Amino acid sequence: MSVGSEVHTAGPVAEGSGEADMTPDRQALLLAELVAFMTKDTPSVQHVLDLTTPRLREIAGLTAATVFELDSETGMMTATARFGEPGRRDQLVAGKVFRAPAGGKPVVNGEQMAIRLRIGGQTVGVLLLTGGDLTGLRLDTISTMSLHFATTLQGLAAEKQRQFVAHSSATIQELFEQGMSAGSVETAAELLARSCATAFRTEHAALHLIDHDGRIRYVHGVGFPPELRQTLADNLLGKPAADSPVWRASAESGEPVMIGDAATAKLRAGGFVQTIGTRSFIAMPLMSGNGPVGMVMCGDSAGTREWSARDRILAQQLAVEGALIMDSARMREAAQVHVEELTHQAFHDSLTGLPNRKHLLDRAEQAVEIAAATGTRVALLLLDLNGFKQVNDTVGHHAGDVLLQLVAKRLENTVRRPDLVARLGGDEFSVLLTGDPDETSAVHAGERICERLREPFDIEGQEVRIGASIGVALFPEHATEFGALMRDADASMYLAKRGGGGVRLTGA
């Protein structure tokens, strides 16, 4: 039955000729009760059905009733209110009303009547009545009653849509704001997993990322204990993503996969669903310009769930937003690595990997400032290799480069961790000693270095021997600023070299 603009409601009508013989018009009373109820409350569909069923039992011998809500996008009908025991064929009978003209009469099938619920030219649901005397219902009663159900369905649908838009907008905005500052792909992935769990109000969420070979390289979970997260990682890391039927379905289509009952789905052994015991889930592929990069899954363990068209829309939005923040995080991560590489190159020697002269100057200026403020000392050792030119001339420049690399390693292994070893260029190195060294400890450090460098080096099976000349200067004993300290250490180094090597303290 179509609900149009020409709806007539009946008032109480007397039956019989005399006042004593008058009996109430139950259908008119029903409509009056509906009008009164609808004008003072914002009811649910179940409230409207609960109000009508007592009168319909009296009028038409009603034994059962179901209100089906129609999803205009999918065409699926969902029972949203019910009275009495549902029948196995209820949905089938209700669906027959769509084969009748939109403005036609209700469809009657035995003791069942299917009434199309329309408002504003749009079908919003179906009212299915079961009873022994449904033909006794007047068309104006059916029409008015249907209008009330349709109005309620439309109002609730509008409120659901408003809540959906508000919830999804807030979730996506928060994800965007936080995700666009994520410094790594993994951080972005964790944000996305939490946002998806919030968006769908699920107990659990899990996410995995794949590498260029399609193998799972990262797994993160939300809503289950660390031991289960570890089990999930053990089961999935390094495994081909394509082993999962859910992954294949979502990655190939680029669309979310929504499973209301996990028992009906093909699943990966040891995957998210089986490990956590999820009974319903939604899976969203993360797509970049180069193809899929991962997948997010959200689900519940408490029971099955009917996913809606709104859920699909939200999943599509989250998948797009998720892929965007993942790509952005990947670019920021690559940019950060590049900056770190450039910074390392600017402050380190390319051959030995040691800090270079610029790094030494920056670090030494800080060390001198701290020492001046705390009344402590800093020592600078400048070192020149003895016999390095002969290695270059006899063994070759390649051997000289290898020797410099081996010297760098020995120097780093000889000094304490807080102290700085740097290469100044050619075969010149420096060691900055902090921690308040005195003249004796500084000279002893130089002697240990000389002793270690006198030990033979093996370069491609050939034994090579060298020595070292080291000049030592201390702040503030020998100079009160680092430039002067360097000049003093350099002068002492050349005095040591003219003397045949070893350690020479400034002023000694």
C-alpha cells in the first residue's frame, strides 16, 4: 500500500441506532492513539509497533508483525521491529510487495499481508502482518498506520545518517591530523589500526604491511594482549600475503571485504581471524600508486555482525585515507633518512667513517665551554702517521686507503667511548679527551695509541708496520680557546716527528 498525500483518518464512528448501542470504532481509536503518541514523543519503530499490536489483535486477530527497514543502496531488508514469532518465509513474503505497483494495494498471501512503507515518494521499508482477519482492516487505517511507520523509519534513518557522518568525519579528521605528523610507516600503521577499531567500534583491529616481494614485513594489533600480538607476528611475518584468501579478494578488487560470519569464509591458517577468534570482520586494502602495501582488519569475537552499506562507505574512506598517510609517512621517513645521510656526510670522513675536522671543531668548542664553566680540563691529541708515505709508494695507494681505515678502527678501540676520534685529512688524526684529564693521563693515552699503532697491520696478506707522532695540549693549561689549543698540539706533534715519533707534551 502506498502512503500518499491523500490520507484519511477515521474518527470514532457509532455503530447502531441508539446511544446505548454505540460501540467504539477500534480502527479509529488506533489511529487516534497513533496521532497522539507521535505528536508527543520521538518513538522507535518498536514503540510504534508495540502501540499498534493490541488494537490489531482485537481488529484483525494479529498473531505476528515485523517491520523491515529497506537499505536504499543495497536493496537489502533488515528486521528492525518485531511482535510475535517470526516465520521462516517472512522476508520472502515481504519482498513480494516490490513486485506490485508502488501505489497499489497491500499484498496478501494467506494469513499474511505485506504493506509497502513509503514517504515522499520513497520506499523506506515493509510492514508484514500475520493474522486471521486482516481483510477487516480498512484502507484508510492501513494507509495512516503505514505513514506513521514510514515517518518513524525516515526519521531514524536521518538520525543514523547524521550520527554516521559526524562519527566518520571526526574519526577521519583525527586520523588525518595525527597521521600527517607520523615520522615512520610503522607509527602511521599503528594510528590507522586504532582509528579503524574506533571507527567501526570493534573489539579488535590488526594491520600488516608488505614488502616489494609481497611478503608480510610488519604486523600490529589493537585490542588483544601482547602474547597474542606476538603469536600473530610469529604466524605472519615473512609469509606471502597472497596466502590469505581475504587478502587476495581485497587486494585484487581494491574494495573492502565484509564478513558477517567468519565461519562461512575461507581464511588463512594462523591468521588474524583464527588467532584472535574473531567471529565477524571487515578487511580494508591499503593501496598506493604502485599497488597494495598492506591491509587493515577489524572484527569482534563476541558474535556475528551484519555490516551495512554505511560500513562499506566508511571502510572505503578509511582505506583511502590510510593509504595517503602511509605514503606520506614513507616520504617523510625517506626524507629523514636522506637528511641524516647528508648530515653524516657533512660531519664524517667518507673513507674511514670517522668524524671530520668540522665535527671535531663543533664538538671541541662545546667541550671547552663546558670545561670553562665547570673548572675542568680538556686534552687534544694531534697524530701523524710515521711511514705512511712508504706504504703508498711501495704497496700502492689502495693499500694506503685500507691502512687508514684500519688505523681508524684501532684508534676507536683504544680510546674511551665519550672521547672523540677524528680524521683531519691525509694521514693526520686527532683525539679529543674529555672528563677532566691531567697532563699525565693525556700523555698515557697518547702512549697507548703509539703502542697499538706499532703493531703490524695485515693488508691483503702483506704485513705493514708504521708508527705515530703525537702532540698533546691541554685546556686551560696551554691555551684558553680551541684554535690556540690546536696550534699548540700541532707544534708539539711536529717536534715529536722530528724526534723520531712518540708523544710530546706542549711546553715539555
